[in-house]
Amino acid sequence: MKKVLFLLLAVFMVFTLCSCKVNWFTETIEVPWYYVAVPIILIVVPITVLAYATILRATYICPDCKTEFKPKWNHFFVCFHMMGERVAKCPKCGRKGFCEKKK
């Protein structure tokens, strides 16, 4: 969570140091940074929080040994998933394959 906050702060600081020029037909309009930064932050922050909450709640069951486990967050985003199942590696038996999400 600290990394996410640091990233958002860095993006916010970059926008404070710049402004945008918008070409509207023959006019060039100077747009303040916050006209760009605020909508982006209002869209990105809730999506990030919801994704993180989904990761924390997800528990998967190995079909072989019936072990319940939570995959690491970096594997959660990268691995293949379909219809409530996700390719994951069981920490107990080492099986790698589709594991069903606990309901």
C-alpha cells in the first residue's frame, strides 16, 4: 500500500510541475495541471483500492490436496484466470494449475 501511495504522490508532483496546452482549432489554450490531475486521481485511486481489496479477500483451493491458500499479489495479476478459477501454484503440494476460488 505504501508503494501505491508513493506512486500517486509522484504522479501528482509531476502534474504540479507541468501544464497542458490544448489546441482548439486556431486557438491555443493553457490548461492548469489540476484540470488533468484531479480527474485522473479520481478514476485511478478507487480502481486501485478495489483491486487491492479483491486480492486480500481471494482464497483459492487446490483440487488435489484441498489446501486453502492466497496467491501473492504479483502472481494474482499476471496469472491466467477464467470463470472463478485461476492458474496458481499450491504452496503445500506444489501443483501448478487451475485452482477454484473459495466461495
